[in-house]
Amino acid sequence: MSIVAQSYKVVSDSPLDIISFEECLVNSWAGEEALLLFYVNAPSVIIGRNQNYWREVSPLCKVPVFRRVSGGGAVYHDEGNLNWALIVPRAIHSQDDELAAVASAIGTLGVYARPGARGGIFVSLGDGETQGKISGTARRFGTRNVLHHGTLLVSADIAALKASLGGIKVFEDSSIASVPGHPVNLSRFLSSLSIEELMLHLSRTLAGSAPATIELADFWNKEKTIARRVFKNPEDLEREFDFCVECEEFEAHRKQFGSKGWIIDRSPPFSVVVSNGRAKAVVRVQEGKIVQVVPLEAGDSVSARYADELNAHFEGMAFDFRMPEIMGKEYQRGIEAI
């Protein structure tokens, strides 16, 4: 993939750092070719920019949840998942070509991989019909650059993945829902493949060299007033495709992307149906709060009283996974007496 200028392994303490760093690069990269990044996150769930937190995250999820700047569906990260990212000038960006390049690089390891629906990368399983998903991808379009990034399942905990994803049933929702797939690890086909080996192989194949390492904790000087420029080779100093990330901008993104307002309350407006057995009501949620409860069916007097009762107690409260059950049980005795 000749469009890649530089390749880096980015090391950080939190997915929040990576999300913020990627956004900085989308804004600051001035090269004519692409940057290629690799990183591995601790166990976490990362939902898309336009997704509904409550619809995507399992109520039983035990890992931190973050919202990225790109679209796409919810994904699970852990130490068995290699993440890759391309920061590509819009003038040369091609989703199809970039996915094909990544899939082709995987193929040279001896596993036939192909791009598929919604930006995924798939492999054929033993029955010849089932398609296993080894990579999900997403994009973020900036003014000059495109962030095109994705996962690569190598030896991820598939049981933890499934337990962490999939939220509550919603009634009305305008969010971008994840499309269920059949996740599969590359280790199923290449049992000895490690994250480091895959990263090195992809970097050499796509960028022509091993990745340099960026430790985000040491990326800025002690005063954090001057951003460091990072170059692959000394001769690159005379070229103009270096990047410069300001610590102040990074910290501003980190504050925004780490907030409840971004991770949870940004979820598009939605509603859920609650019931006490006889009466049914629609609970409408906006910016993470219950804004209205109405009867499911107009003209149903029992449901109307149930909705009024719920409105009186819950309007303006923060929504959480327990609310539908609480609304159904806590007021059942009182409603049945109506």
C-alpha cells in the first residue's frame, strides 16, 4: 500500500487517549500520504459516534465504555485485539482500496480474508458458507483528512465480547444500530500468531518498515508546552509530512470524550415500552434523561393513569438500565388497585 508514509505503534494507558490522539491527527496531519497507526487497548467497549449507549452496551457489561469520534457499530477491545488506523488525506481516500490492502496483507499470512458488508473484513469458516468477521471498521471525515480505523481479532476473549455487547430493547430510536456478526479470531487459523507479529507484518506490508513507537505518556516535554514532531527516518526531516499535536488540544479532546455527556448523554433520543402487566406506557429519553411518559395506546384509561403516575415520579431523572424493571414492578400494586 504505497500511500502510507509512516507507521507507528501507539502506546497509551486508556482508550480515551487513543480516541483523543486520533482526533488530533485528523485535524493536524498535513502530509500528502497516509499515517498508519497500531494500538492495543485494555478490555473496553467502544461505541460509534451516533449510537445509543443503552441499545449497544449490555446491562451486564463489566468493562469501561467509551464513544469514539467515528461512526459504525459497537466493538469490544482487549489485549487479543489489534487496532489499526489510517489518517488519510481526503484527496486520496478510498475505503474499498484501503480495506482491500489490509485484507490482502492478512492474506499473505495464509488466511484468505476479504472485505465485506459495512466495511468489515471476513474469512470463510469450515462449512464454506459461514463468514467469520475478523475486523469491523469505521470512518470519520475531517476537513482535510479521513480517519479510517478498525479492529483485528487475533486472540480476543469472544465470550467477554458477546457478554459486553447488546443492550435493552428499544421502541423508538433513530440511532445507528450495530449489525450482529459472527466474530472469529485469526488464531483459529494461525494458532501461533501474536499481536506483535501481526502488527509487524502489516506495517512492513503496508508501510514498508517496522512501526516506530509513540508512548503517549512521554509524547510531550515536561512542561507540556511544545508538541513533539515524530519522524520515521532522519531524512524525513526535510519533508513536509510530519505531524504536530498540541498537548492543549489533546487534553481538551480528552476532557470532552471522557465526559458522561459524550459517552452516555449523546445517545440520540429514544423510547422504551414499560408495563406493569395490565397497563403499558412509552418512556421517552433525551440526553440521558426521562423527558416524558405517555400511554402506549391512546384511549386506554388504565395505561393513561399508569403513565401519569410514572411521569410524576420519574420525569427529569437520569435513565439507567434498571428503569424499565423499576417502573414495571414498583408501581404494579398501586396501578392494579385503580
